[in-house]
Amino acid sequence: MIRLEGVTRRYSSRAGDRVALDNVDLEIGRGEIFGVVGRSGAGKSTLIRTINRLETPDGGRVIVDGEDITALDAKGLLKARRRIGMIFQHFNLLNSKTIEANVAFPLMLEGRPKAEITARVAELLAQLGLAEHAKKYPRQLSGGQKQRVGIARALACGPQVLLCDEATSALDPETTEDILNLLDQLNRELGLTIVMITHQMEVVRRVCDRVAVLKDGKVVETGRTADVFLNPAHPVTQAMLAEDDDGFDAAMAPVGGQMARLTFRGASTYEPELSRIARETGVDYSILSGRISRIRGEPCGQLLVVFTGGDATVAMARLTENGVAVEAIQKEAR
Ligand SMILES: Nc1ncnc2c1ncn2[C@@H]1O[C@H](COP(=O)(O)OP(=O)(O)OP(=O)(O)O)[C@@H](O)[C@H]1O
Ligand SMILES: [Mg+2]
């Protein structure tokens, strides 16, 4: 659905040149929810804004649904943007207009007939649970409700792609969950391709099929969310995930023995493999840290354990045989 080919964006200022995007290649499938994470200044916003050309790359091409966005003239761009909706961290609503007028705005710009606009706005407000707020103004709504209005407005022209730049970053956890459920539902029901820029790892864990990690304008890692999050390869990804977790430092564990990281995926996550194999092999284990959760719906768990007594090597081999990924950690625990 979306393809970035060698996309580069430089900014010049008196302080010198800065490469915000450095030769980025990225492919996002039709109907996917794709996450882009990275530290502040990594180039996330610049990247997402090249997709609807709020930002024009200095080099490379951006193809959306077969059309080269980078080559369009002003008229072609207006047309293309109908297929690409966008929502923002601070909602960007028109504060002097009512909710229904905000949602109607893109349709008015297109010069659609009044009756059609009225019907479409009513439909969108009902679909997003905003009907009772139609005559209110943005300041009368909560953050979550305002983001729903932002989504309604972004959907007004029936886009195929929805770009979200930190769309949940200004919301509390419960409201974030509500908006993520809504985006998940729109993805399934409308087949909407969604690109989510976020610094919240939890957002990616919850809804993204795949994720790319951006650092200094370069994609340093990309893959299915569960693969990347359970086995982060790049130091930036590892660090961002560690901060999101409890930041546990294995070296500080006051125990001796064989340390190992166990990764459970799918149905095996709920099986009592560890205790069964410990019993059968006569090893003991202590859990130093761990997390059982879901990544984009797939149950998975990761435990850091120390085996003591018995034969840890045999226990680890048995776990591997039973579908648990085992990574022995050589550093002797103190
Ligand atoms: N209009 C601009 N003029 C000059 N430099 C810019 C401009 N926009 C972005 N930059 C620079 O480009 C780099 C990438 O910025 P960008 O906004 O894409 O980062 P980001 O990953 O979205 O960060 P954040 O998480 O803080 O939103 C930064 O170093 C930023 O200072
Ligand atoms: Mg940004």
C-alpha cells in the first residue's frame, strides 16, 4: 500500500545541515497496522509527513497505492490526500467550529453537495459514538472525545490510509486503550491501512502488526512486532523496551547458578512447562523478572530465571524440545 524508496529529507539552518531522513526504504502492506518508533528527533514525524507530502523529500520516492506521491502536482496531490487521512497528538480541531462542522470541513473543501455532507457527517458521528456531541464545540469535549472527532474528520473522505502522529500520547491509559480499540476496529471493518508513529511501546505491542525502529533518520530494525519485541536486535530497540519494562539488571541478582531467558509464544505460554520440566529434571529455578502478555493478540511471555541444583543444561534442552526459546546467559550471577 505504501512504499518509501530511498527517502531523504535534509533541513538546513544557520547551525548547519541536518539529515532528518537518511535514505529510508520501507514497505507497508495493505490493511496493515504499522508502527514506527524511535527517540525524540529520530525523524518519525518527518517520515509520516512524507506519506501525504506535508513534507517533500529531497530524494527518493513515496508510492501510495501505486501512485508516486512525490511526483504529483498541486491538483494531483489534493486528490491523493483524499485517500490519506491524518490524526495528531493535539487533535488540531477548529476550536471556533462545532463538532459537526469540524467533521464536515474536508467535505466542504471538496465542494460536495450540502445534502451529501449532512448525511455523511451524521453517519460518521454515529459510527464513532459522537452523535450527542454534534452541536458542541471542541472545548466542551474530553481528550478522548476530541481524538474521536479527529478520527471522524480524517475518515470523512473515505481514505484507504490513516496516518497517526502520536495520536494517543496526550491521553490517559484508559482513553488510549479506547482509541486503540477504535483504530483496531476501523482497521478490521474498513480494511484501513494505519501508520502509527509513537514513542509508547505499549501502543505498538497492542495494535501493530509490524514495526520499524528509526534512529537518526535511518530504519535500524523492522519486522513483525512480536519478533522485534521478544528479540530486539538493535541497541536502541533494546533500550526503549527495557525502559518500558522494569529496567531489571540481571547482573544485580544476588544468586548463583545458570541464568537463562525463556521465551514462550502462542499456546505454550499458558502451559506449565517450566515447573513440569523442573520437577522431571530435578532443577530448581527462581524467577528474577518476567512478563506474560500479548503482542498484537499473540500470547507470549518472557522470563529471566536462574537454575540451581540439578542439571541446568538438561533442563534447558528439555525446554527447547518443548517449544520454549532458551537463551543461556553466561554471565555468572553474583
Ligand atoms: N521544519 C524543520 N526545520 C528544521 N529542522 C527540522 C524541521 N522539522 C524537523 N527538524 C529536525 O529533524 C529531525 C527529526 O525531527 P522529527 O520531528 O521528524 O522527529 P520525531 O522523531 O518526530 O521527534 P519527536 O518524538 O520529538 O516528535 C530533528 O532533528 C528536528 O530538529
Ligand atoms: Mg514527532
